[in-house]
Amino acid sequence: MDLAPDPDERGCECPADARIARHFDAKASERSDDGWETGLIAVSQRLSDALMSLDPTGKTVLEPGCGRGGLLLGLVQAGAAAATGVDLSSAAIDAARDRFEHSQLSEWADFSVGDAARVPLERHDWVILDRVICCYPDVEQLLANTLPAAREIYAFTVPTSRGWRGAIARLDWWIDDVWNTFRGRPCPGYVHDLDLIEKRLDSAGFRLRHRDHQRFWHIAVYERLAA
Ligand SMILES: C[S@@+](CC[C@H](N)C(=O)[O-])C[C@H]1O[C@@H](n2cnc3c(N)ncnc32)[C@H](O)[C@@H]1O
């Protein structure tokens, strides 16, 4: 019988997906007791504030790596027309669905388990990647698959790779990696080159609309230039 190899034994082709899913499944379960009302962490709150200032009313929003859906929920509560979340972690997607159901907003949301770097993504007005790019090894592929899905706005948060903040981010990611490996749920994080990310946005026809930082996090909102 032809058995599919264990995801972790497929060499370097795509072991990251299984590791990311396992890591965030465990994290989502740990947090399931927190309830739905826990606020966003500081960097996500800053991004959310920037997005709210653009007025989400009537916008369709896609969040690759949506996690437990907190950011999307806020946008729908503020008037977004539809929220789509895709995540590698099925536990996070279950939590996001529960959260929307609890808020009686399920009909505005569509959640699915998948790799946002590979699955076909429909076009949405806004595309948001909050603390996701730094989980994924192949930043080029993730950008190549998600950028065309953004009709108007592409927003993201990443650890900066520049200056002293970049040095702290790399150290922090390294400590996290050692800790996660030690407790048996390895999931390396990546401080990807911010210059490269900005170049890809530029080539895809976006220009910077808003930039901010929170500790070593870089927060950016881009808008698509008219064709
Ligand atoms: C640090 S969490 C952030 C979750 C949420 N965006 C937030 O800020 O609360 C990263 C999430 O991205 C997901 N993720 C990472 N790479 C992904 C990919 N290629 N496709 C879909 N989800 C991904 C992980 O499963 C995880 O839920």
C-alpha cells in the first residue's frame, strides 16, 4: 500500500505547514478557556485602529492566518460586509466560528482551514495578514498568493528586520523557537526581510498609506493604486 509520508518526514518540501498547524492547534486549545471577549494584543489593536480609521463599512475582508478571528469580528461589528478567514490551524478556525456564532454574526463570515500561500483566494476589498508572515518560511509564495486577492487595501504586521528593533526581534524569535522546541511543539518564526516585502508590494501596484510600530512590530497599511 502506498502510504502518504508523515508531514514531518517529507524533507524540506512542506513540513512547516504541519508544524504551524500543530503549534497553533495547541495554542488555540490552551486559550479556549479565555472566553471570546479577550481583547486584541497591542500590535493587533494598533492595526485594527488603523483599519477602523479607513471605515470598514460595506467592505469585504479576507484574513489569511485569521487565528481565532478577533480582528475580523471587530471589523464586522463595525460594518464590514463580509469576513473570510483562512488558517492552517483547525482549532483556531473552530474557535473563530464559535466566536462569530456567539456574537450572532455567523452569516457574515466564512472560515476554512487551508494554507493561504497555496489555496485559491477570492478577491476581497481588504486583505489583512496580522502576525502571519513571520510564521511562514516561504514569504515570496505567501505574498504571491495573497497580494492579487486585495482589491483596495493590503495590511500586515511583521517583526521588523531593520535596526535595533530587528536585532531584538531576531533574538526574541530565537528564544521562542528554543522554548517551543523544548516543549515539543516546534514552530520556527521568521524575521523576513522588510525591504523585500516592500518591494513585492511596490511591484504589485500598492503604495504605503499608513505605517506604525509597536515595540519591534512593524505595522503597515497599503492601498492599491488605480490601474
Ligand atoms: C501568531 S498567529 C496570529 C493569529 C491572528 N492573525 C492574530 O493576530 O491573532 C499566526 C496564525 O497564522 C496561521 N498561519 C501561519 N501561516 C499560515 C498560512 N500559510 N496559511 C494560513 N494560516 C497560516 C497560524 O496557524 C496562526 O493561527
